[in-house]
Amino acid sequence: MFCQRILQYTHSSLYLVFNFSLVLKSIPDLDKRKEKKKQNKTAYRDTFPHMYE
């Protein structure tokens, strides 16, 4: 019974750590995506300047 509980705890903590690392990995990607969106907006503005006047 006690062993089972320990196993459950370790399993859930491992799962949390794994998820946390995934989130940390995806944070720079989000920043890159924001930067790309910004670039796309400026490119669009350069292509269609009359829309932004």
C-alpha cells in the first residue's frame, strides 16, 4: 500500500517535471512567433502602404 503511494507520487512528480520542461521549451518558440508576426505586419505595411495612411 505504502509502496504504491510512493510510486504514484513519483509518477505524478515526473509528469509535472516533464510538462514543465515542455512549457519552458515552448516559451522561446512563442517569442520567435511573436517576432515573426511583427515582421509580417511590417512587410504587409510596406506592401500596402495606402491601407495604413
